[in-house]
Amino acid sequence: MPETSPPADLPPLPPLTTQAEHLIALGVPDLAAIPADELRAFAEKAERGDGGTLLAVHPDRAPASALAPLLRRADKPGFAVVDMPDVDDFAPDGIELPDAPLYVVTGIDRGDQMANWSPEEALPALTEQTRTPLLLTEGIHWVLQQPAALERNRCFMTIGSRLRKANGALDARTPAIWISNGTGRDGRERRDAPKVGWCWWGNRHTWLGFASTTGRR
């Protein structure tokens, strides 16, 4: 297995009620067709006071293409790369989501210890640890609520989202969230902006871990 790097300590997530208010301020209820009061009520009911849960909107209600521009870093809005126009077609693969517009994600870890692993190597290791990889939308929600989760040389992949081709085979691209260097088609004006992109299933990157969760409810 490749060498690993030590995991970084991150501050606890805000209370679910605080997360709900942040999503409301960003306009997420409107894009997801969920009343703000319903979002507040769900957060109050789901709150357990442990500071370790993430409020998520089902990707059918709030797809990655709608959430990515809400990200902010250095006053730069987030974006999805131009060569991923099918970003919303990357769906949960082998992961059952709660049958509800809102749910919570528990025990999130950025997977720094798997930096320089390939997705192909990381997935069985996460499964052995009884963890499941984050979906792309969950990763975006995480950075929305905890911007410190995204830092240079400590970014992450979200390999719970995969794209099935018409023939049933999996697309070799795997989504990730990192920070743009403002090069190439990103554009110089996007340097330091949060970026939704992709990497190959068999490739390793020293600066990408594998975000995962202990469960969803």
C-alpha cells in the first residue's frame, strides 16, 4: 500500500440547527423546494448535541451543480469543472440513502491517512473499516458548513458518487473537491476557489484523501 500521511484535526461541526440556518441563508430551501420551516424542524428533531453530524439535502433535491456555486473560499465562489457537464449524473453507488429529502451524516472523516492512494485501493479499505465514502453532494455540504475541511494539500475525493454508463459499466472518473490553482480552463480569476472536479479511478494523488462516514440517518 502507498505511504500515508497523518490525519489532521478539524473543529467540530456546528449544531444542526446552526447548519440549517446557514443553508436557509444560502437559499438552499428554494433550490430544493423544501420550506425553510421544514428544514428548521428537521434539524431541531435530529439534533443530539454531539457536534459530529452533518445536515444533508438529498441529491435528488439539491444536485451538485446547484450546490457547488454556493461554496466560498477567499471570497471566490465554488464551481464545477467545464469537462464535467454530467456532474449531476454521478449518483450513489452501492450506498442506500434515507428515503427523505433531508438526512444527517455521522462520523465524517477526510481520509488524510489515505492520501496517495487510488480510489481503487481506498474503497475496499473503507469497507473493511465499516465506513462508506461520501457522496459528492455530501462533500459539498460538509465544506459549506465547515470550510476548514478544504485546505491546500488536504483535499478529498467523494467516491460514493459514480456514473453508470449505458452499458452498465462504471465511468472511470471519480469526483473530488479541491482548490483551484487558476490554471488552464479554470481561469486565473478562479485561483483559490473551491473546485468540484474528477480524477481517474486508478490514479493516486498526494493531496487527495477519501472522505467517508460511519452512517446516515
